[in-house]
Amino acid sequence: MVYTGSLSNLAVLLLAHPDIKDKVELLSIMGGAIRLGNESPSSEYNIYTDPEAAKIVFAAGFENVFLATLDITHTV
């Protein structure tokens, strides 16, 4: 499963069907920032637009998560 935007839809899905996470082999998210954000000095747009959804997704307990931060996307 690949997310390149806000995590709102995934959070809604998880709230309705929490066991769906067990069917996801790898969750790949483009979001977050290590050094500098693009929405504010410390935040990246995809997480900034719905931080509550990001909290739900990150706390869901997915077995494998790859987080491609803004820093990675600038490098690549």
C-alpha cells in the first residue's frame, strides 16, 4: 500500500476495520521531514494537513512501514 498524500482515508479505513492492517505487507508513506519542512519550518505538508490521521496510522501497528521523508524526496 502506497500513500503519497494525507493519511485521512487510511485512518478512516483503520477506524472502521482495524484488522485491515494485518493484510498489508508493506505500508509506504511519503510524509514527514527530518531537517526542514515545506509547510512550516518543522512540518511536511502530507502530515501537517491531518496530524490526527497520521497519529492513527502510525499507532495502528503495521508490521512493515517505510517512511520516505521530504528530505529523501529532495535527494532522489
